Amino acid sequence: MPAQRTAVIPPKSATAPRGEGRPQDRVFQSLRRDVLLGRLRPRERLVEEELAARFAVGRYVVRAALDELARIGLVERRPNRGVIVSDYDPSQIGQLYEVRETLQRAAIARMPLPASTALLDELTAINRTYAECLARGELDEVAEANAAFHRTLFGACGNPFLAAAIEQHWEKSALVHGYAIGVPTLAARSHADHEAMIACLARGDRSGLGELCSLHMQPSLEAVRATARTRP
């Protein structure tokens, strides 16, 4: 029986910040996870002085991290309020997901199918890591594995510019798709969807893969829309 592969989470695309050993990148990644997993809520204010104390860094480091979060759409600067966590209204969410679906279908149309054994093995290993981390309640790691799965999947389109555009819009919609990570039923469904995507890749089912990827986005989208309708 062959030995099981250990999943290696692939590096982030060129759209992600470089040099994660820098203080501002450490602060950026920590705040990004807090937003992604709902520890920082939409419209919550982020105060530079408080963040500088939390991370034991200078305000200029915090400012650089907040600028990067603003660049990918997770926070925004508002007059007289400073920096707050972004809160898309329902129409913006729908428009953003429409762009994501269009880009993803364009990528799927360019993928060589059936997929290579190397790609199938890599996606299977990443999804195994997703399941193992979910079982242990390690939500930060689940979020990273989820991002790695989608990055690897759409990176197989052979067009790095298209893959980068998908990554950019993935980051911009983190407030939405990240919601599923903290909801057990949605997280389990996401894992099952990943398995079905791998099966489509293996048998060369381009149409099925496109439809599945579109349906995959809907549960977290509808859940966040429902949450937005109940917020004051």
C-alpha cells in the first residue's frame, strides 16, 4: 500500500504580500484571519493604537498592514471613523460573486482535462488536510487549506493573469466565503464539494466542474445575505 502524501499548502500567488517575515506581513495575516473567521465583524472599527499594542509594533507597521487589507477590500477608511471592517451590501455581494463565477468558468474552460495525476494528488492531499484540521477545530488552518485548494485548482488553467484575477476576487470576497469556515455544516459541505470537484477533474467532466464550482459559492453567499438582513 503506497504511503500517504503529506499535504503541502502551496505558496500564495503574486497577489498576496511578499516577505511574510516582515512585521507588517505578520500583522496583516493575523488581521486577515480575524476577518475571515468572523473574529472581527463587519463595520467594526480598527484603532491603530490598540493594534500596535496588541502586536507590540509601531503604528507605521499597523498602518502598512491596514493599507494592504484595504487594497484587497477587507477593510476601508471612512471619514471621521477611521478604518473599519468592510461590509458589502447585498447588491455588492451579488456583483462580486458574478465576477468570480465568470472568471472561474473562464479558467475551467482552459484547464487540460482529464487532469494530471500530479494535480489530482495535490488537491486530494490539500483536501485531506482541510478535513483533518476541521476535525481538530483548527479553523485558521482550515481557512488556509480552503484557500490553497482553490488557488491550486484555478492555477491549473495555464493563464497566470487569469489565476491572479481569481485570487484577487477571492480575497475581496473573503468576508463571504470565510463565513462557511466557522459553520460546521457549511464547512463539511465545502469539503464534500471539493471531493466532487476532484472527481470531475479526474473524469474530464468540464461542464460538471463548472456547474459544481458555481453551486459551491452559494451556501456561504446565502448565509451571509441572511445575516446582513437581520443586522440593524
